[in-house]
Amino acid sequence: MSMPTQTPPPELKTSFDLTFVRDNVKLINQRINKLELEGITNSFDFEMDIMESHPEFYQSHPFLVKKLCKREDISMLDKMLNQLEIVESGNKSLSGVEVKLGEELASEYLYPVIDKSKLK
């Protein structure tokens, strides 16, 4: 009987194609603005249009496209992309950035709703 082999840990990304993300977010926002000028206001209609006009980005970032189409706040995205630039430059580790962003998100969305002392 052979021993099961251990699966190697997943490879940590060191490159995040940030220009691709930023450029597509800008193009999608411009496209949605154009659709609104044409009288289209439904987020589902936006999403269907973006699925056709930006299929590669939609395939790789569907959650982000949905947020854009719903016109939700994506201010945290800019913070995340800026931090990933620092990781790419080698000035911070990905785990360090994850901890910092996680704490920022918890402070903004979680701690105001629940008692932080009960989380320990």
C-alpha cells in the first residue's frame, strides 16, 4: 500500500496585474455611465452588457463587476490595490498586508456592529 503524497502548499502570488484591474474598473465605470445616459439603470442590464464587452475581466473578477454594476462603494479596492503595489515592490509581505487590511475592514464594518471584546 502506497503512502499518500502530501500536496504542496499553494504558491503565493507576487504579481497581481494591478494595471489590468485599474484600467478595467475605469472602463467599466465609463461604460455604465454611458448606459445610464442611454436610459439604462438596472444593475442586471449593466452586468449583461459588461459580460459581453469585458468577458475576460468579468470571468476573472465577477464579484468586482457586480459591485460596479450595483454602483456600490469600492473605496476599499483602491486601498487594496495600493497595498498590493507595495507587496509587488518587495517592501511588504502579502501576509502583513492581509492582516492590516483585515483589521481596517473589521474596524469599519464589524466592530461597530458587535462588541470587539466578545471576539477574543
